[in-house]
Amino acid sequence: MSDSEALQFRDPEKADRLTSRLDALMDEIGHPVNIMHVCGTHEQSIAKYGLRSRLPDGLSVRMGPGCPVCVTNMPEVDEAVALAEDGKIVATYGDMFQVPGTEKSLEDAKGEGADVRVVYSASEAHEIAAENPDEDVVFFATGFETTAAPTAAVLTDDPVDNFYVLSAHKYVPPAMEVVAELPDTDIDGFLAAGHAAVITGYGLFEEFVDEYETPVVVGGFEPLDVLLALERLLTFIRDGEPGLDNAYRRVVSEEGNVAAKERMWDVFETTSGEWRGIAEIPDANLVISEEYADHDARTQFDVAPDVGEGDPLTEQCICGDIMAGQADPDECDLFGEECTPQNPVGACMVSSEGTCKIWLEYGGQPDL
Amino acid sequence: MCLGIPGEIKSIDGMEATVEFWDVEKAIRIDIVGDEVEEGDYVLNHAGFAIRKIPDDEVEETIALYESILQGDEADGLEEIGAMDEELGIGGANE
């Protein structure tokens, strides 16, 4: 690969021109602007390339509920732990392995003898079930649209009888609405996640823009992609126009990936549920529809976790405030002290997409 | 889990493809990719499934981005493509 090709979306000269344009737009706007993004990969890119240090004064870009592991509710982890302790083989993504439940993580359960396995895909979890026909295998399925569609693909492909799914899948758009309505969160525009939009399409955000009169721009992950998306957002804000734009046209279309969407809505339906630390969110949890109930762990097993008080440190964790855009990781007393990636108190410190873990890895408060 | 990883299709068998990521080959499902794909195509992969064919002119930039994000943290990169078990003999993502 030539340097010129590799650096096409990191050209410093283009970045300078874009940041100058952001400066000019902020001058015209004349007041502080809060942008929320909802994707761990955006936060990784912003931290990695030090983009915050290049942004104009008064322009704040914060990560919202963009980490699916982080918003998985503690009782959902408790359900997975209970199923593992009840003798089922529980398979889950690596990011979920250490996430604390009320009293235990799946890692703790494994340490006490439960059969918990880390998989990288829903199909790998299904392979475990196919190889162990006498065991019940439960796939603890987490993530947004990008992993919900793969879970659906496995369930629609005639899975073996002993394969079950404990769904903790989440659907992002309703969460954006809730965050937009939070009284202490003042968001002037949303930078929407490029890869979720590969599945859903950017057209999905039209209703949101109309209803909340807040601009939304779908953005990619190269430095220039992020700066371009911010330029589009600030232009909408300057013009007082709550518009929608796609700044990641290379891979995102208006209608999205139709095949993936069809599978997803064949298998899942939405229901209300708690997003850890944020709020009860209507229609943002994906649960398995009646047609696939034979493979729904909640329907087939009596999942009733018996949990106690839990870790008192959890009370001090501000992961929810951080994901609601109301606090930064370094405002938490536990950050980097009692709470580290090795000994996480909250999920924001566990996942590679968690704001706290990203900030700690890039040296605390990155480039602000 | 949600970091989309680009890889090159080496061979296709039904709805499964062998996809190469940084010299590691993995079986990837291609039934929800939403496009016709063939050997030599690059696809964006999430958790063992291709979710989109990457247009030819987009390939280099996409690969460069992920290499740089994962630079210095090979364990994260291998975990994203599910190669931790074979390569390093451990299962936990954050160990």
C-alpha cells in the first residue's frame, strides 16, 4: 500500500483546512456547542489521533451510549451467570466476560467451575451446541445492530435444538431519543455511528431529526471523516437547520443492508428495558420473537437469578452519567484508582469500546 | 465486538468464506453481506459475519485505519477476529 493511499484520509493539510473551517463556523455560531457521538470506534479514533486538541474552543465532542457492553444491564449479566451456574454451557463475546453482574461476572462463575466460553461469533457459539448435543448451550448475545443481525442469521438458519440465545441486544436509535430528552444533557447535534448505519441506513434518522430538531450526521472513522462530519454538523447548527447528512458515503447508503435488516426484524422485536446507568428506554431492547421462542433462553428456562447486595463500590460508579453525556471519566473518584481495566468496577472500564478504558489507555484525559 | 475489521476473501464455500486478516485466516459467514461477493473482494466484518462488501477504492484506507487503531495492541486485533485461542492459547478478551 502506498503512503499516499494510506494517508488519503489523514492528510494533515486537509485536516488543517477542515479545522480552520470549524474555527470559522464556531465564530459565526458564537456560543459553545455540544456534539454527542454514539460509537466506541469513534472515541478510539478521536483519542488515537488527538482530534480534541485540534477542535476550536467551545466545541465539545462527547461519547454517549455507544458501548453495547457498557449499557448491558446488570440483571442481564446475572441471568447469564445463573444459567452458567445451573449447568448450561454459556458462550459470550470476550468483551462481556469480565463485566460485573450484581455479585459475579461470567469470569467469576467460570473460576468457580461453570462452563463459560468466549466466542468471537454467534456461529461459533452454535458450533459448540452442535458439538455437544447432550448439553444446553446458551449464547449470551450482546451488541447493537452490527451483532444483532449476525445472531439473527444463525437463528434463521435452522439451528440445532440445544442452542439457545439469551438476548441482551440493543437498538441505538431510541436511546438517542432518550438522551436527547434528558434534562441535564444539552446536545446540539449527533455524530451517528458509521457501522451501525451500514446495517440500518442513514435514512432511519430522518424522523429523529424532524422530531427533536437536532441535526444528525453519519460519520466514518478516519480523522478527516470525523472532521468532515463535525463540519457538516456545525454548518447545520449555524444555519439553525436541523438537517441530516451522510458523511460516510463510501460504505453507508440511505436504505442500509437490506438482507441484514430483514433477518434482524424477522428474529427480534423491540421492548422497553433498562440501559445500565442511563434510563429505562422504550423499544431499545431486542428480544426474540415468538416464532423463535424454542431458542429463546428466557422462554425455555426458568431464569431467576438469586443475587445479593453487590459491590458497594458500584454505587460510586458514574458510567451511566458518562454515557448520558453528563460527565467525563476523570470526574469519577474511582477512575484509574479502584477502577482499572484489570479490576473494573463498571462496564465502561471493561470494554475496549468503553469511554473509561479508552481514556485510561490513551493517558487519562486525551488531548483536551 | 463492534469494531468492524476488513479482510480479503480467499475462498467461498456456500454461505461461508475463508477471509484473511493480517495473515490469519478465519471462516466468516457471508449470508448477510447484502451483495454478491467473490474471491479477492474485501469485506467489512463484525463478529464473524461480513456486513458489507468494501468498494475497491475504499479498501486501502479502511485497512490502514484498523491497523493504526490496533497498532501496539495486537491482542485486541487478534481477539476481534477470534484468533486469540489459536494464537495465544487464552480465551478471555481482556486478560
